[in-house]
Amino acid sequence: MHYMQVPSHVEYERATSVEHALSLLSRPDTRVLAGGHSLIPMMKLRLAQPEVLVDINDLAELSYIRLDGGQLRIGALARHADLLDSAVAGELFPIFHDAERVVADPIVRLWGTVGGSLCQADPSEDLSAVFAAARAVAVIRGQDGDREIPVRQFHLGPYETVIGPGELLAEVRVPVPVPAHGGAGSAYEKVARRVGDWSVAAVGAVLRLGKDHIQDAGIGLTAVGAEHFVAAEAEDFLRGRAPDGESFRAAGAIAAEHCHPVADQRGPEDYKRHLVAELTARALCHAAERASR
Amino acid sequence: MTVNGTEYAREVEPRLLLIHFLRDELGLTGSHWGCDTSNCGSCVVWLDERPVKACTVLAAMADGRSVRTVEDLERDGRLDPVQQGFVECHGLQCGFCTPGMMMTARWLLDHHPDPAEAEIREVISGQICRCTGYENIVRSIRWAAEHSGENP
């Protein structure tokens, strides 16, 4: 007797070009299959039961990471391991390397994709908060062309995004900060119970510094019910203030107050709020250190 | 798909997972079917030269691609240094996680022939062994690094 987990019946199509993928995706009840490391487990549990899978793994034209016109452009099919290996990404945004070191495990990172993580829209997934902190823009391709949606407006709720039928996430664009005087820095701090587990809580910070003040701060929160994965009140608080420990601790307290963690097997609500306060301060300190290098 | 250098053509249901295709269709039972949730890594095989947890890949996704399993480590009656290392350093007890550990180890050594202990621990961090406490697995992989290119 086998007690194996089996997805329900599904059709399988392999896209040979982006145009082919878009035409396949215009059929009802399709799902994009990239790395599959979130979708296939969900299909085994029957939490997802698409009629048709559209395998986009052959679309090499969606797999790139390059600097172009003041933006870091990441193809949706870039694997987590590609982002972790990308020198240009790590230099401009150390937050990406911080986060990719703690996404799943090294074998899963070889297959899971950047676009897949965003589109899965799991509330505990790391890259949503990272890209929200970096004020990235999602480029969504449809048969009528591209539309650009800020990552901060990309998620409609758990497991739900703005991507409609017949559309495909093609690229994530990250504006490279041009600081006036003090540099730019970023960092991601995560607490998880063990390798490969979701965050208990995690915080990403992207700082742009002026001569002696904070020009702009982006703060992303993972797994704690923050609206659009962002600590907007803490970001507002920091603008114009001195980039020091006092400001960062105060921002952490504000972030902890405004998020909405729920108690689960990873911890009670007050512990998660404590983590948000602490990790926000740490990520901001780390980002500021990197900015002043 | 090509498995261990041999081409196979089969009609399969799209929902069939690669691990079950390898074990049940091709009879390659070296790769183990473990947790079924991509946590334990005992099902790790190579797909187009990179390790993957075969319980989280559809067999159809491997169509036209190349798969390598633990059965392919031994060549012409000679054990791969990774296999020899597991023998020398008692890298296995019950053996359930071993095929996955060895496929990941072979990939690591192909790319980093002289890995530090920390690198070895990192690369196997998504694979679970309930017997050894990992100590002897790490030693086995180091043994293989130190004895690569030797004729066993």
C-alpha cells in the first residue's frame, strides 16, 4: 500500500517561447510551472488543482540578471542560485544575497525561481518583502504588451497577485539608488527555526543616506501580516532623521506596532512583534554600515 | 528522457513525479522516496547536471532532458570516490539518505574539488540524516575530496 501524495489529474504543456506561453495561459485554469518547488507540493496537498500546467523552464530569454539604464533587471526565470551567484546584484543590493542565503536550502535554490517566489505570494516567502523594501517594479507581459506594477501593489492577498489570465511575470526591475552624499546600503535579517523553514519573522531594509540624514528608507516585513509586506509608518518616521541606533530602534518599535502577526506553530504574536522590532533595528544598522563603506 | 546515458521513451500521466518514474517505471530503486515534501533530500538526482529533489519534479518536466541517479556513480566496477569515502568513513548507517547525499556530494566536488567542512555542511543542509549526526557524512565527502583522481 502506497501512501504517496499525488497531484490530481492535470494537463501538461511546455512553452517554447514567451508568445507560446501567453497563448497557452489564456486557457482557463492554467498555472505557470517554473521551479515547481511551491506549486507541486501544493498540488500534492490538493491546495492547488489547476487544469493545465504551462512549463516555462525552456524560456531562456526570461533567465538573466543585468544592470541596464540605472536598473537591475532580473528575469522572472532567474533561479535563486543565480541571484545568489550574481556579483552585480550582490554589490548593488547586498540584501539579495542576505536573503538568498536563507531561502529554502541549496538544492531547492538551484530550481526555485525569483518570479515563482513572487507569484506564489506566500505570506512567509522572503523575496516579496525584499523587493518591496527595494521598491522594485514587476513587469507583467500579456498578449497586448507589458504593464509595470510596483511590487508594493503586486500582491492582492495570500497566494493572490494582480497577474490575470493570459499574463506572465516577465521581469523584476529594481531601481539602483543614487545617493547624494552618504551612500546606499541594504540588508536582510531572518529568524527561522531551521534550514529550509519559513521565517518566524524577517525584515529587509534598503537605506539611501544624505550627508547626515536618511534620504529614504525601504522596510519590508516577512511573515508578520504587514500590508503589502511593508512597514510604511516606520519608513515615514525615518525620512530626514539621523541614521543612528536611536532612530533605528524607534523605527523597529513602530514596525512592530503596525504589523499583524498571528500566533502559530512558529511562535506567539508577542514574540513575533519582538522579532520585528529587533530585526528591523538590526537590518537598518547593517544597511547603514554598508552605506557608509 | 536520458537516464544514466540510456534513452527511454514512455507514455506517462502528467502528474507522475520523477521519483516514481525512476523507481516504478525504470526500476531504478537506488533513489529513495522519503518525505514526499522536498524536505529530506533522499530523492536527490541530477537533472541536466544539477541536483534536484525528484519528489518535487514531474517526470514530464524531464522530457528531453538528462537525468543521473546514484546507479551511475559506479563506473566499470569502480566505485566513485564519494562512494568509497562513505565506505571508508562509515558515512551511512541505515542508508536511506545515502543516495541523495552522494549525488549532492558528487556535484559539490565537481564544482569545488576541495571544499571546507562548512561548505560541505551548507550544501547538504537541505537533506536529512537521522542516523549519523552528519559527522561521518562530512568526513566521507572530505575523504572523497582528498582521494579524487586516485584509482581505488
